[in-house]
Amino acid sequence: MTTPVPHDAPLGLQPPFHRLPDATRCGPVTLAVASLDRSTAWYARTLGFAVRERSDGVATMGAAHDDAVLLVLHEQPGAVPVPRGGRIGLFHVAWRMPTRTDFARLVRHVADLGMPAASSDHHVSEALYLADPDGLGVEVCCDRPRAQWRRSGRELVMVTEPLDVAALREHDDFTPWTGAPAGTDVGHVHLAVGDLDAVRAFHFAALGLDLMVWRYPGALFLAAGGYHHHLGANTWHARAPRADAGDARLLEWSLVLPDHAAVRAAADSVASYRYAVTRHADGSATCTDPFGIVVRLVPAPS
């Protein structure tokens, strides 16, 4: 039996020692791609991103109507695209639209482009799924209000059902698509991994994300601040090869923490579990998970 989520009710399982602050959110994602020209053109045309800076084989991009950097692309000529069976590494990056109307416009825009796409309703959010030119997974999503989320005990209920496109279309004001709106951000990162116990050990116990969903078949969903998930991890392609230096791949994803003290505390916790941690002069820290995937912990701008 499921029930609506009360705003003040404990939700999820908290890590045993260190816990990330409620204000934690996802920051920019860095990808290795075969062609900077091809990838920047695709993200501009499909998602409405704009190039912020470009030099020496690196481009930063963000929503057309916002200044924030959301995506960093590193050109790696000859990078091998993601094969049909997937890889251990990135499953997808989820770019979150600020309103359902924005999401409806984006869905219409992608349909007008004639681009292959899949879609789902997860009850906590609605989602459209694409693949970029290197086969890297892309989700565009919109959250449902938290008051509409449901729970089973302490666990948040997430499902995968068909998206009601007709209902979504009712929220489309049919204004022309002019690019990703202000407020677009990275909602979550979803990883393909080889072992969910290793995810629990690193992302839950050491890093300090709450476990929000743990009975979804072959997957875990973790977050800070009672969100449905800042991180997803699944073993649906557990026997696939790990993405390596010759592949188009996720180079790092990031979590933005409230301040430098929060970054230090998280890095100290990860190090105490004997995972690799590198501290940087800018106050950030990078940590490497059991699958070789790097997460950067960044203090929020003061």
C-alpha cells in the first residue's frame, strides 16, 4: 500500500555516519566526445543549449536563456561510441525543465525534429529519453510536486509507466521553442554499475547520500534533502565492459555542497572509507567510486 508523502515525515534511509546537507544539488557534468563540433551542434539543436566558452578542445554549455554552465565537453577524436549493450559508466544525464509547460514545449520540439525518443512516467517525474551523437544517454525531465509523490513505509515509490502525452500536451502553450529556459539544471545522474552493494558502500555509507528507493528491480536511487534522486545506479548491463580512455564516456559528475566546510566533511568521510580522494586548490574535491567514476564535490558560490 502506498500513501502520499507528508512534508514532515522521515523519508528514506540515512547513512550511518556522515550525511550530505539537505541543500546539496547536482552540478555540471563532463563528457568525453568524439567531435566537439558535432556534439555542440546536437546539444544546441536538440536541447537548446548554448556554448559559453570554447578553446583547446573543450567547450562549456548551458541553457540558452541562463548563464549557468551545465555541461563540459572534452573532444577526444576517435572516441568509440557507446555500443548497443551499453557500458559500465554513464547510463544517462537528466536535464530538468523548470515547469511542465517547458517540458511540454521540449517534447513537442523533439517530435518536430523527428528524433527517435522514448518516454516514461515515474510518478515523481515525467521523462523523455534520447541518445547524443556518441550514444551517451540523455534524459529530459520535469518533476511532479512533492505533495504528489507517494511512499511505502520510508521508501519513496518510483515506477516506470507510459508517459501520458495527451495530458502533457494540455500544458503546452504552443509558443515557439527558443532554447532551454532559465532554470534548466542537472536533475540527476544515472550510472550503469556492476554491483549495487558497492553503490551502497560508496555513495550511501561513505559519501553520505540518503537511500530513497531500494526495491526497484536492479537499481538504487539516492539523494540529499528528501529529493527523489540525485543519483541513480542500475545493474541492467552489469556484464558490459567498463568505459575506458578510448571511449566516449562520463569523465566526471558533480555535487554542489553549501560551503567549503561541507566539502571537507564529505571528502573526509569518503577518505575514511579508504576510497581515492583528491583535494584541489579551488576548494573542490574529487572522489573515485568503485567503478572508476569520478564525482567532484564543489562548494556553492558565496
